[in-house]
Amino acid sequence: GAWGGIGQPLSLLLKNSPLVSKLSLYDIAHTPGVAADLSHIETKASVKGYMGPEQLPECLKGCDVVVIPAGVPRKPGMTRDDLFNTNASIVASLTTACAKHCPEAMICIISNPVNSTIPITSEVFKKHGVYNPNKIFGVTTLDIVRANTFVAELKAGLDPARVTVPVIGGHAGKTIIPLISQCTPKVEFPQDQLEKLTARIQEAGTEVVQAKAGAGSATLSMAYAGARFAFSLLEAMSGKQGVVECAFVRSDVTEVPYFSTPLQLGKKGIEKNLGLGKLSPFEEKMVAAAMSELKGSIKKGEEFAKNFK
């Protein structure tokens, strides 16, 4: 999805990083142009553009990390779930190519609805006999980035770059569960303000969709968040200790088979799932309320993958 609204700024951020040695860009149109443009930037990453399904195998060969933001964006009035039919097929065909041509790579899925596209990715990898749950990530980093920003806005004097709010659950509406009680530095809000803040974090994507008035969804902040997650993963893969990010992954932390929690990352992907930590009663209620929606979205993804040819 390198030519898309997320793909272009994300490619720019990746090209800018000393952690990246080789950047392979793929899309169904215009990728050679994006690659030519980025290749003039004075950083060490070499850039090559690949276009169309026949070039996809060559694009993926030898990749250590694959980031997938391909698909259609939300329009006003749409939920992430409304994107299901189009994006499910796109993710299934791209991850099929990954399973065949770079089965060992870390797979980072941005394409919505993440609550369904991660189960699809897992089933595709199982079908090809190369499934490793420690290497498949639903990128929910934008929820964390937003939570950090909004908390800092409410607490004047806090630098958003120093705020860390874990966000657990999923990546849609009420399945997005910010753990304000576990924020560092510690912050306190009266209950009514806490409820408003939580609702804003959960609906922040819609805020952008409406502000763009039909011209797309969150692309720049999503590119930033996707790059942040990719950099954390690359640092952990190169041996940095103590790297923690939240992501939507295969999990036995709750009753649902996929759930986002803080994860300790390492050379082989997920090193340790750090679980829920201590939840406030308000947060416990939100986790309970998210379960049925998560179950439905996960099942929908799994069913789709079973029938995908």
C-alpha cells in the first residue's frame, strides 16, 4: 500500500531511519514514482518500487519486516467494520504472498478492521504451515499516540512525548480501552472527565474522518504511529532490551483469542506478553463490555480466511 494516504508518509519516515537498510515499496499503481522520489533522500536505505501482483514475490524476498496499510479508508458515517469486504480480500492476498515469499518476516497489519484482519493473517499463515503467533502484529499504536497526546493536553505542562498510556483490547470503538490508571507519569481525573477523555480516544479516528469531510481518514498520524511501531520492532530485533509496545496479537490473557496488551519485543518478535496489569473498576467494566464485539470481529475474520481461495 505504498502509494496510499498512509503508505507515502510512512515510506518517507522509514526512509529517514538509520534502522532501515533496504526499503521495498509495493502497490497496484504508481509505486515506481514514489520510489524514485524517495530514492533522492540522503539516507542510507536503498529504495525500490514494485507494481502489480507479478512483482510482489520479488518485492517480499528477503524482507525482515512487512508493514501493510493497503486498503480503502473510512468515509464519514462508516465504521471500520464497513471496510471489511474490500480490505479482508486485500489483506488475505498480501499475507498469502508473505507466507510464501518471506515466511520468517515480522508482519505488521494496519489495514482496518484490525480486529478481523489479524485473525485473517493468522489463518493464512496456518494454511501455509508457517504460522508463528510471535511475529504477527495488529498495529494499534495510533490509539496509544492519541491517548498520550490527549492526556498531555488536559494536564497543562506535561510533554506528550513523555506520557505513556497503555491501550488494550482491540482497535475499534469500545474495544479501544485506554488504561489511564496505568499512565506514566501518574495522572488523576474526576470520573466525568475520565469518561469524556476515554470516549474521545475511542472515537478519535471518527474525529479525523469527519474533519476530512469525505477526503479520507487518519493518514499522517497513522503513518507516524506505524513508523513508531516498526522502529520499536527493528530496535528489539537488533538486540535492544526492554522495548515495549502494545499490539493486537494472539493472546490467552482474556477469554478472546486475540487481544492487545503491552508486549515485550525481542529478536524473534513477541518475547513476553505483559498482560493487563492492575485495572481500575472502570477499566474492568470496559474490558467486559468489549468482549462480545471482539469475539464477533475475530470470528468474522477467521470464517473469511477459511473460505478465501
